[in-house]
Amino acid sequence: MTNKIVLLGGGGHCKACIDVIETTRFTIEGVIDKEINAGKVLNYRIIGDDDKLEGLVQMNYWFLVTVGQIKNPSLRFELFEKIKQWRGKLAIVIASTSIVSKYSTIGEGTIIMHQALVNADVRIGRNCIINNKSLIEHDCSIGDHTHISTGAILNGSCTIGNRVFVGSNTVIANGTQVADNVVIGAGSVVIKNISKAGVYAGNPAIKIR
């Protein structure tokens, strides 16, 4: 089986993903980007736009969505679903610099980035970003298409929904539940369950819109 991987999206997050992928078993074949038709991202060439995807699936490559996600996961979700529709293979990418418990479960299309720590009995969904130096403590559950940003801390037994963004250096208290479609601003402290979609920020975090 090939270890060659195609990256979907050529922006800044792609560059960070490349740095992680180079520490793994995968070899980067190239980058797909609908807005950049030629050139390179770091050392890797742009090999086409979204119209190339179905053909590349037939060539048995692995894929990773390398579009970033802050406010809205819709583009990451769309690309992920295209690959699933064509029965393509979505990679699980784990940086060699991270620490991931053998008792954890990680969904397809998810990337665990540099120096992240994923503890025992953690369940991470599909197409997630577990960003640099984030800490996911024991017994946490993270839904699909969710981004845990740089330096964020999820203490034990937290439950995070689908399509959530947890900002840099946010701390979520033990056992806290966060609903689907929530954005939590950088540096927030979440000490109560968040049951409604929206944008939250502050210490303690409150709904701001």
C-alpha cells in the first residue's frame, strides 16, 4: 500500500501540516488548491485544483485536508466529504514529536501536531486538528471537524462537540461539556457547560454572540 499523501489546501495551515508530515511515514505527493494553479508550498508542488481530486482518489493516494479552521469548518467539511464520496483514503497523521496514548482512538483525517499530548482513553473524531502543544487529558471525547488550537488544555473527561473551535491557550475545566458549532476565543477559561452554539470568550467564558 502506498504511503504517498496529497494535501488539500495550500495556505498557512498546510505549511504547518507539511512540517508534521515530514516526521511521519507519509511521503507528500503534492498539494491541491483551487486558487493556486502553479508553484510550490514549501518544497512541494501544486498539482492541480479540486477538479483533479476524483482522479487522484483512483490512484490510491492518501489524503489530508490542510485548510485551516478558525471560525467556520465548512470548507474542511466539504473537502472531507468529497473524498469520502469517492471512497478515498483519509490519513491519520501523528507527529513524531507528539505523545499519544496507545489507549486513545483517533478518527480518519485527523492530524496530531507537534508536542501535542493525548492521554489515555481519549476519543478524537474525524477531520480534526489537534494543534501544537495542546493537551487532551484522560477520558476526553472530541467530535468531528473540531480544532483544538495551540496550547489549549482540555482537562479530564471533557466532551467537545462537532465543528468546534477551541482557541489558543484556552483552559476547559474537568468534566465540562461543549455543544456543537461553538467557537471559544483564545485565552478563555471554560468552567461551565456550553449548551448552545455561538461564540464564547473570557474568564470565565461567556457567550458574546
